[in-house]
Amino acid sequence: MPHPDHRRHRLSAAGAAIAGPTCTDEPQTKWISEADMSKRFQALGYRDDVKKLHVSKGNCWEIYGTDKQGRKVEVYFHPITGAIAEENVRN
């Protein structure tokens, strides 16, 4: 279930990307692993493009994929708690 504080944005395919959230200053040694983050993403019902999983400028796990409705999404996860920090839906 999405974290109640996460933000959802809609982006047009031609729209400029929105700056992502800032998640943490904690060292990556304390973060959820890349493999576990990908599994969490899938467990929430997203279909992921694992090759697009990376660390954002704000130190979040950022994943591109497809949601349950088949829409392309960009989701930022807090790397320690695993909570959704922000979700952007592309039309």
C-alpha cells in the first residue's frame, strides 16, 4: 500500500521531468539492496524495467516501470524504509 505522504504527479510524454524528492543522507550501506528494491516494486503490482533502477539525485531508489493500469510510471522509494516518496505517471 502506498505511503500516505507520497506524491503522485501526471506528466505528459513531452513534459519536462519534475525534480525528484530528497530521501536521505544516510550511507548506501544502510539502504535496501537493489535486488530487494526491485522485488518490492513488483510486489506492489508494478512491472519493472530493472535496467532503469538507479539512485536519484535526492538519494532515493528511482525505478521506471508500468503500473497495474498499464501506464508508464517513475517511482521514487525511500532507500531505507522502502516507502514510496513520489510517483509520476506518464500519459
